[in-house]
Amino acid sequence: MSDSDDDLDLRSLDDGELVAQMHDDLYDGLKEEIEEGVNILLERGWTPYRVLTEALVEGMRIVGIDFRDGILFVPEVLMAANAMKGGMFILRPLLAETGAPKQGKMVIGTVKGDIHDIGKNLVSMMMEGAGFEVIDLGINNAVEKYLDALKEHQPDILGMSALLTTTMPYMKVVIETMKELGIRDDYIVLVGGAPLNEAFANAIGADAYCRDAAVAVETAKTMLARKHNQLGARA
């Protein structure tokens, strides 16, 4: 960001300029500027959903593309996601009040025996930034914890993460238990983590392997749209 931007008065910008500036500020991980921009747009009569989609989600989409293409790296994306979080803190209660449409709902957690969470946290924030409601179960989740969350929250998607070769087989335990209970086909199951690959995801019966947070968002959107189309065709 250039020095001339340091003293930029966001209120002096028109709506289009302000949204473009917010995309830049998200990219640069500037949380306070994002919070100010959100408040200004709300004061100008923007609906919470419009602020979310045009200013924040679109900004994070740009971040996600550059992360996927190797232009941005994890530390920068975490800063962008943290700035997004600041804006979401303001918008979340307003979105709930207005009943704004959501992309979908996801339960996500790192599997039993694994305490790594940077990748999972990144996926959570990027998914939320893309308009998904995310229930993050944290680390070290036994199969019962996943099942309880599925029952309570009725998500569209279950996401599981593992960073150890010793813990990744636990994903199969969860999926097999879901099959035994007859609920496997009710959910899209996405898996990710450094030691995983597509062949492993196929072998354990997951719907897809997501190599990073940007891919997770794209995969979730595509698979959810396909599922809705199939349900619509059956209706």
C-alpha cells in the first residue's frame, strides 16, 4: 500500500471507489479500515447482504485467486481473513435480522489425535468470507463430536482436516460410521491437509479432496449447486 493511502479519508469516496478501496484493504489485511468501510456503507443505506457480497466476499475472492496462484501466501491470507472477520463481526447480527440468503452451511474440524489447525482455520475463514455459515469444531474431534454437530446444525457440508499421516485414517472412521447410520449421502464430505491427496479421498469415500482453502471454497460451491440441481430435478 502506498504512503499516500495512509491518510485516505474513506468518507470522501463515492460508493464504487469505497468498495474498490475495501478490496485493496482486505488484500492488505487492514482490519480497522474494513470495519470503517462496512460502517460507512451501512450508513449510506446499503443492506448488510450487499455489503457482504460486493465489498467483502468479492474482495476475498480476489485474495483466494491469488492464494491459489501462488501470489499470496498463508500469512497474508490469514491477515486478509482477519480483516474480513472484523467486517463480519459488524454484519453477522444484521444479516441474521434481515434473513439474508446464505451460500450454505458447513461443519468443520480437525480429526481425533490431531491438534493442527492453521489450514482448517484458513478454510473456515475463507468459507465464511464466501458467504457460508461455518461451525468450527476446533481440533482433536472424535466421531461422536462430528455426529453430534451434524445432528444439531444440519449442515450441507462436513469438512475434515488432518496434518499427520497417523491421524488421516480417522477420516475413514467418521465416513464409515455415517454410512452405518444411513446418513452419509445427506452431506457433502470434503477432506484436506498436507499428507492427503485425491486418491486417499476417493479411497475413504469422501466427495472431494481440497488441497487449499481457495479450492475448498470453489469445490463447496460447485458441489452444493450440483446437489441443489439434483434435488430440484427430483422434485
